Amino acid sequence: MRELAAQFLALAEKQGAPTPLMIGHRVMGNSLLHAGNIAECRAHFDRAIALYNPDQHRSLATRLAKT
């Protein structure tokens, strides 16, 4: 799962757009969390939160909160 998360994040970084980056960091954070890498997952979750813009991403909040 971590490999897929890394691929997703790499593609998001290549695009450079905030929304895919935010989701990419969240996906990577979830992957690391399930693997028990708490410190690493926290860094990715913190980055995802920093990229979150309520005006721009409000519709994603309910979709992403369930995963």
C-alpha cells in the first residue's frame, strides 16, 4: 500500500496543484499510519492540513472524512 501511496504522491507533486497534493499527503499519511510509522504519518497529515483551504476544498471534507 505504501508503494501506491508514494506513486500517488509523486504524481501529485509532479502536477503541483494544491488539491492533488493535499490528497496525496493524506493517502501517504494513512498508509504510514497503518504501517505504524506515527512520526512519518504525522508529517504528511500536517502537510495535508496546511494545504487545506476551506473555500476551495469544502466539498471534499465530507468525502475524505470517511476514508
